[in-house]
Amino acid sequence: MSTPFYVSPQQAMADRAEYARKGIARGRSVVVLTYADGVVFVAENTSRALHKVSEIYDKIAFAAVGRYNEFENLRIGGVRYADLRGYTYDRADVTARGLANVYAQTLGTIFSSVGEKPYEVELIVAEVGRTGDDDQIYRLTPDGSVVDEKNYVVVGGNADSIGNYLGQRHRAGLSLTEAVKLAVDSLARDPNGGSPRTLTPDQLEVAVLDRQRFQQRKFKRILGGQLARLLDGDESAESDDSDDTGGSNGTSGSNGTNGTEEPAATPPGDSDQ
């Protein structure tokens, strides 16, 4: 009778973490950073249907990199959790910290399960507050760890290189135009020191949590002409609030919660998100 092959628990966890990390690194980066009026999300994403940045609830948004089908399942679960909690208790009881804890428990359980592979995803959950000091940004890793980030965070792709670039240039009180241009410049950099790429609006997915919006829902996508004007440095584009976000993640129901009726898109087979 042969001796069973033994792998120490520490080595098994390290191997699972490395497996997930490699899958995430293949995805294109997402940058989230604070600006004067809220939090801006900028992702390199050519798809108009498979979103990497989405609304969760009134003041909370979600961004992710990795396998689309995995983080889409997490997004839908987050919307359902927020809707149920807001309807059962109060809308103010739905917080980014509470949602991050739910995601951490889910990811941690999957990561430690011997019977299934770890999720190849890294998440960002952000909430805009009444003032800049109240803004919250949380990063969640595949093993369920939660990191409370300040001012900016990057996941996927060349996250370390982009994070260093942002750390040297981000400052408090950036305008939306400055924040978007900084995020795009960081995504366009060549980590090997070559010439930076030129990213067009068609290659970008941009959204904000804007505390100055009169609507209860603070999430807004920046699309088309408005995004092009922001990239050109036109600060007058910041006041354009004509986008209707109602269809991005389901429409608002009669009870005031965000709907979850949107069917999941067919997931791609690889980790190109």
C-alpha cells in the first residue's frame, strides 16, 4: 500500500493564494481614488456590457478584477444583501463595512474549502460619505482578508507599479477632471519604463460616487462625450449630470430598493476582466 502524499496546511494555503494571485494579475487594472466631491472608479475595459464597476446601493459601489462569472455572482449577492437589509431595517443600516464583512466571510469560506478552487477575484467596496473624511474604501483579497484603504487603491494587472505612481501624485481635494486624468495616466504607464499608451474613452469604464448629487443614489457612470471632455481637461464636463443610472444594475423597485432582476451576462472563459 502506497503512502498518501502529504502537503502541510501552510503549503496548501500558500499554493491556493498563489493560484488566485496569478489569475488576478492577468486581468486589467482598476483604479479607485478619492476626489473633492466623492470617489471615482476608472477601469480599463473595452466591453460595454460586462461591467467591472457597478452600483450596489445608494452610496455604495463595487469594483472587481478576475474571472467575470465569479465576481458577478458576488456582485449580485451584494445587491441582494443590501436590498434585504435596507428593506428590513433602514437604508442607513446598509454600509460598505457591513458589505465588506459579508464578502470577506464568503471569500474566506471558499478559499479554505478543500473541495473547490479559490475565487480568482479581488474586490473593492467603496462608500461616499457626507464629507471626504467619511469616505470608505475596502479592498478584499481571495482569502477573505479586508484592507481599509485610504485615498486610493489599485487591483489587478500591474497594481504595485500603478499604486506607487498614484502614491506620489494623489493629493486631497482633486477635481473630478484631475482625478480621472491621474487615474488614466497611471493605467497607461508602461511598467518597464517604455512610452505610455494612449487610452481612449472606448477603452475605459469610468463611474463616480458623487456626494453632491441631489438624488439618494450617488452612483453615476461617466460615458461618451462627457468622458472625452474630461480626458481633454474640460472641467465644465464635471457638472453634466444627465446620465440615467437606473438601468445599470436594475431599476428601483416600488419600495425604493435597487432591483436585482438583471440577468447575468454570459461569462468569458478566461480571466481577461
